[in-house]
Amino acid sequence: MSRISMEQVKHVAHLARLAITEEEAKQFQNQLDKMISFAEQLNELDTDQVVATSHVLDMKNVMREDVAKPGLPIEEVVKNAPDHEDGYIRVPSIIE
């Protein structure tokens, strides 16, 4: 007997906004059942001596030093703006 029902497959497809046929639902049911079986096999492994990891490789994020630099002068920033006033770029209101 399958660990996942056709109703569950159709429900997940509906949540994912997928239109599936009966044949596809049966195929997905079979595939999902195999995935669940594999996950259950993994649960049987003794992992007490295994250190928890977030990645199999020792990864390190290399970031540059955050250095503050002066920005562009206001006149330079607003010179190409189609509409500006008092150093601010004016845009149309989009509040509905």
C-alpha cells in the first residue's frame, strides 16, 4: 500500500497550481512513495557519532572590508532626472 494517497497528490498539485491528469497523479504517487521509502531508510541509519553540518564542504564567505566612501554630488545625481526639486527626485504618486 502506498504511503501517499491520490487525494494528497491532487491536493499538493492544486496548491502548486498544477493541472495534472489521473495518469500523471498515479505516476507522481508512485514516485513520491519511492521518495518516502528512501527517506525512511535514511532514518534507520545510526547518526549519533556524526557531527551536524550545514554543508558537506568547508565553505567560507569571503567579503571585502566595508569602507564608507563619499557619494556623488546631488547636482550630478539629479541632472538626468526628468523631474527634481530641492535635491530630491520627484516621481508620480502610486498610492491607490
